[in-house]
Amino acid sequence: MTKPYFSPPWWAKNPHVQTILPVLTKVDRPPLTRQRLELEDGDFIDLDWLSQPKTGAPIVVLVHGLEGSSDSHYARRLLQDLAQQQISAVVHHHRSCSGESNRLARSYHSGDTQDLHACLAMLKQQHPGSALLAVGYSLGGNVLTKYLGERGETALVDRAVVVSAPLHLAACATRLKKGFSKVYQSHLIKQLQQKLRDKLNNPQLAALMPVSSDEVAQLSTFHLFDDKITAPLHGFNGVEDYYHRASGLPFLSQITRPCLVLHAKDDPFMNDEVIPANSQLAPAVTYELHNNGGHVGFIDGGTPFRPRYYLEKRIVSFLIHSDKSPC
């Protein structure tokens, strides 16, 4: 584990300020071009491109968090920084997260590495000379961690950064039932419930769903939603099986590509169970645990009206400049 070099300003030491203020102070997003990738099961995912890469130039692949998209605050900031440096990037949207509902009853989950692999394989085929540099945020960070561990030497990612990933899903689901963290759970669950209701309004999809419209409101926690919806729709034997098989923590020891993992000890989505022991880290993994930073926050200066961030500087430093030490 490396020594933390991130330090928040006095006004941003609170984890909820770190978590919420970035959402309220979004920067402008550069223009993006959409590409649709048809999947083997008849579904699709959408990719949003920040400029097409020049031959042999790297491509940064952004993997967003739960109910995120290319419009998420962290995606906007990184895309803006990469645009200024004329670095190509593409946002990998999970199914149903690009503004259009996906076609199947299933959607996406925290351990869904097949869609990410399909995206990366397409990128390698269309841009064979380009290095693929991936950054995964929150749920997307767990997906990226699991993908890198599963694939090992065959992973199509050359370097990676994982930010605020819920690497122990059961522990995170429990944490989000407590205190102010329930506010975050409620906000995200309402979005998942609405998407579920939309599918239940489609008679063909409703027939495949494990719940009825009357039961949706009862799925008020991640544990309940994942047990009744996520697990059965994605082939898991209940919520505990899903959390066990989809958590990224056990895969950290199997990663062979250079990978930076960033966590904040005060992250309101998590507890200490997501923090790996040194013995769980492969030699290729650089782990940064900061005392502050909230969930995908890491504000290190500026003002409350115009925050400045450690996150993008650190991501670009590691991915583009191959820097293993904190900046």
C-alpha cells in the first residue's frame, strides 16, 4: 500500500461534502459521438466517443458506476481533461444506462464482465495498434477489477485505475442501510425501481420478471432488490451467491496488468471490509487508501463553487504517464 498524498481542503473534509458536491458542480462535457455495439444475446450497449483515436494512440475506456453514464460528474471531468490533452476516450455504458432501455429482461450487475469484454474485444479489433487504458468507477470499478482478475494475462486492458469500488458487495449493501448512507441507497433504488416498472409495462418482458408491479415498491434496499431481481435475472442462486461471486476483492490477487486502486476510508458507501490486506494484492496492483475523499470525490482544493480534484490528475498520471507513485 502506498502512502496517501491526497489532502482535502478544510471545507471538504466531510465525506458527504466530498460525495455530493461533485454532483452539484458538474463541469461542461465535451461533444461525444455514439456507437452502438450489438451483443450476441440480442441486446446492445452504447459507447460514447471522445474523438476517434489516431493510429497507434491509446484509448481511455471509462466504465461508469451504478446508474451512471457519460453524463456523470466524474465522466464529464475526465473527458474534459482528456479532450484538453487530445487523448481519445470512450465511455462504456452498462445495459440500459445510455438513455434507452435495453431489450431484454436482464440489465447489468456488479460482476458482469462479459459485456465489458465484448466492448474491449471490439475496440481491439477496430483499433489493433491502440493500447486500452481503463478506469472504472464504483460499480464499474468492481466490474473492471473482476475482469482483470478473471482474464489475467489475457486481459485486453493494458493499464487500469479502479476508483471507489465496492469490492465486498455484501458489506457495502449492509453499510448503505445505516445512517445518512440510506439517502444514497434511496436515491439509487428509486432509479432502479423506475427502470423495473418500465420493463413491467412491456407485456413480453413482464412475463419474464420474477416480481409483479405491485411488489416493486417493497424492494427498498439493495439487499432486497438484488435478491428478488438482480440474482434471479442473472443466473445467481439468491443474493448471497450473487454478492459472493460478483465481488471484486478476491480477484485483486490475480491481476497481472498494472492497476491502481483508490479508496477513501470515509467512503459512505463502504466499510473496512472492502480494504484488502497486503497479501490479497498482486504485485501489479498499486493500492491507495486515503483517510478522506468520500465516494468518487477526492476534492483537493478550489472553492465550494468550483472544486478542484485529485482524481483526474492521479488517473491521467497513472494511465498515460505510467506513474506508479502518487502525484
